[in-house]
Amino acid sequence: MDANVTARPPFDKPLASAPDGGEPRSGWGRWQVVLPVCLAAAIVGTLAYQSLKAKPKPVVVVRTVPVVTALVRKGDMPVNLSGLGTVVPTDAVTVHTRVDGQLMTVNFREGQTVHQGELLMQVDPRPFQVQLLQAEGQMAKDQAALKNARMDLARYTTLVKQGIIPQQQMDTQVSTVDQAEAAVKSDLGGVESAKLNLTYSRITAPLTGTAGLRLVDPGNMVHAADTTGLVVITPLSPINVMFTIPADNIQHVLANSKGVKALAVDAYDRDFAKKLASGVLLAVDNQVDPTTGTVRLKAQFANKDSALFPNQFVNAKLQTDILHDALIVPAAAVQRSPRGNFVYVVKADNTVELRPVEILITEADTIALKSGVAESERVVIDGLDKLSPGTLVAPTDAKSKK
């Protein structure tokens, strides 16, 4: 072969000219560019399809709210009025001496129950015994003078009848007898006064009750004019409670107190946490206090266990009526909003329904409803802040939770 002849590629067709006017590019060269691009696109598409196919479908999770429920029950509901009260004794006596003298003995212990007529203290009786002897001696003297005057009168009466002495002398003797009789009567009063003072030297209990702290010690001089007294005696059983209620409720109380049975009254501590005693309504005051708009009531308690103490502050609860067959729910079930009161009722599918309700009365931690619920339905009492109508709940009974 001639060395000057240029070698040609083994293709029958001539090479195409390059688009930019350069050297012409063969058909295989173009495929060398296009095939990798297509292959890469195919791989990317395949991977994207497989990724979308492998992605799991979203799972819808239904939120369940745990709540505590209670059954709506039907029963009797007491209608009560409450008021702050003070325990007052039925009687309270400050024992004073009625004679002057030195206090000799004290015959009781502080806090002891003393009975009416029982000797409490003894004032020195000797001055009063002396006074009694003097009064009795004076009376004996005047009685002797009266006896002599009467004998003289008898003689003068005989002499007047005989005309020996004038009538005037006998009349004078009659006057002398009258004076002697008056003197004896006065002496008798002195004797009784001395006996009374002697009796008063023995200071006895005027009533049955509990003796307080001793105010005077033995050995001190005591006087009838002393204002402090010797000891205070207070009965603890029975005992009264004075309390007040709003004047607007007084007609309701009077209307229900006309029955044969007295209205029941319960006494509670300051926090209404503990019931102290049960009693009955004793009396209603006859006027309203204009400064407070309240009426005072008095209740009496047997107080056998001394749960109530004089001057103790208590909360009195007066039962005026009873609602029969009322729908009763816990107070925690009733919620309040600008539109009114409502409860959440748990339906059979464990979803909740908002029900508007009408309240009759509230008593402690229970409420009597007029409408809105039915007996044996379940109402939510805890977990209410997470609820809305239709919320699925997991209810737990309040009793089983306890």
C-alpha cells in the first residue's frame, strides 16, 4: 500500500460533520453519551418507584382519654340551711357568797360535776353562830316580858270588873302587852336572820353542772359585794347552740317547724369535716337583726359525750325538708359555663355526650338535678378538662378506683 494514502474507518457511509464545524462525530460516539444518561434515568426512576412502593401507609391513631365515672342514682335528698353558731349552756351560774367572812374550806375539784344542793365552800360560821345566840337570848328576854305583861293584864281585867282600878289602867296594860308581842316578833326575825346567815356560810351548788376553775382560794376574805364570784358552774348536758340563718329563709323554716316532730339540727366543726352532735330546733327569735339581715335560732343537743363545749364555734346545719326521688350526682360531675350547667355522660360506645342540666339543691359533695340525666347513667367526675363531645374514653368507676 502506498504510504501516502490515509486510512479510513471501516464504515461504508461518510462521517457526518460536527455541529460546530469541527471534526465530524461518528454515530457510536453519540450513543456513548446518550446511553449512560438513559441508564442513569432508568435507575433513578426504578429506585424512586421502589421507594414509593415500600413506604407504609399512614396509621390513624384514635386517642382514648382515661376518666373516672359515677352512676346517677335516685334517692332522697335533705334540704338543709347552714349557719355559723356558738355553743351556749342552758344555764350558767357564777357562785357568790351571800355573807362576809373568811373562806375556810373548798369541797370540790375543778372540772368536777357537782349536783344541786351539794356543799361547795364553807365560810367561817362562828360569827353567825354568835349572832344567833344573841338573837335567841334577846327573844327569850322579850318573851318573858310578854308573859309578865299578859299576867298583869289578866289581873287588871278582874280588878276593873270589881271596880277597884279604872278602865284606863287596864287599857294601858293592853298596850304594854301588844308592845311586848311586837318585840318578840322582832326578835323572832332576828333569830331567823341569824339562822339564814349561818346557812349562807355554807355555799352550796345552785344547780347540777360542771364546776370551772376556782376563782378564790381558801383563807381569803370574801364579801357579798364581790363581783368576781367564787366559781362558775355550767351544765354540759343538755346544751344549746345559737346560730343564724338568712332572713329570706325564715318563712320556710317556720312553715316546716309546725309539725309534730321538731326539725333536726346537726353541729359540725369549723371545716364542716366532722359531725359533732345531733339535736333539734328549740326556738326561733322574734325579730330580724337589721345589721346582718339574719335571724337567730336556738337548737338543743343532748351532748352526752360532751362533744360540744360552751362558747365553742360550730357550723349548724338545719334540715328543713326532704326531696324524694331526686336525681343525685357527685358535685364534681357538674361543670359551669356561660351557657349554663352541664355534665358529660358516657354512652354505650364509650364516647361522651355533653348534657345541660338544671340544679335543684347542692348538699356538701352531692347535687340534686331536676333534669338532664337519667337514673343509672354514668357521668364523668374526673378527667373533664380533656373532654369534648364525642371523645372516646376509658371509664373507671369511682368506687373501684377507691
